[in-house]
Amino acid sequence: MRILVLGGVLVLMLVVGDAFGQTSRDSEAKTSSKEAQFSQNKHGAKKVFRQKEDQALKDYEILMKQNKKKYKKQAKEMEKPQYSDPSYFGHKKPPKKRPLGKRKMCKECGIVH
């Protein structure tokens, strides 16, 4: 009994699969239209790609100029005594040297002065 049911289901699946199958005429029609479309767009695609590549190169050059300007400004900023002179301890102005009894903990650098 089970064999007959399984056999019937198998036959049904084959019939349904064959009904939805693709014929050779369908595949030829789709392939030829795709080939024609590809050959038309082939030369235009290269031109668009070159334009995108040129634009990307220009954007890169602009970015590099901006970075160069930014790094030059940073280097000039670091030459200030606040950053280059070790006696400043990171302060904008050099800290005052108070007498021993009046010294207090600095919140900015963590040193007592």
C-alpha cells in the first residue's frame, strides 16, 4: 500500500516538474536579447567607468591637499611653548612656583606646585 502511494506521489512530482520546465526556445530567445543588450552597452560602460575613475582620482587629490593643510596647521600648533616646553606641564601658561606651605594639587596635570 505504501509503495503505491509513494509511486503515485513520485509520478505526480515528475508531471508537475515537466509542466513548469523551460523549453529550448525560451532559453534561446532570452539569451539572444541579453547578448544584443550587452553588445550595445559595452562601449558606454567603459566610458562611464573611466569617468567614475577620473572623478575618484580628483576627489582623492582634493582630500590629500586638505590633509596636508591640516597636518601643517597641527605641526605649527605643536611648536607653541605650551606643547614643546617641558616646564609648562601641559598648561597654557607656566605654573606658578609657590612656597612649600602654600603648594596645592593641580587639577590639570596632577602635580603639586
